[in-house]
Amino acid sequence: MAARQRAFRISKSIAGAALLLLGMFILYANLAAAVARSSHILAHSAEALGVVPALVLAASQAVHVYTFNHQCFFQQMLASAWPLLLVIFGTVLSKDTFADCSNHLPEK
């Protein structure tokens, strides 16, 4: 019985680490793409002036959608933040592993 529990804990930790790494990789890729797009836009000073009104317009549209349609807003947020959910779920699955590692640290 103890061997089954240990095997379950190990497989849960491996699955959690895999989800955590996958979510972190996707978040990094999305962030790198956003930085590349923004640096390309900001490199051209004439085009950079058009970025500010576009950001203001996007922010006002987000406020408008949130004000009048909460469900649609949360669906859009969930669609864009699903890699973060992978990271959270992977961390929850791997919490026993992190707790075991902290028990082995030397005390000061």
C-alpha cells in the first residue's frame, strides 16, 4: 500500500512539473512575441505616435466590454490566460514535492 501511495505521489509530481513547464514555456513564448512586436513598433518613431491612441482605444473597449458583458469579458480573459492556469495547476499538483524539498534544507 505504501508503494502505491509513493508511486501515486511521484506520478502526480511528474505530471505537475510537466504542466508547470508547459505553462511557463507558453507564457515565455507569448511574452517574447509581445516584446518583439512592441520593440518593432517602438523602433519606428513615426509609428510610435499611433500606438498610444491604439492602446487607449483598446483599454476603453476592454472597460466597455467588462461594464456591459461580464461573461464575455471573463471568457476573453480565460482564453488569453490559459497558460497561467497550467502553471497554477502544475504548482498545486507538485506542492508535495516542494514541501518534501523544504524539509531537507539545513536549518540556520
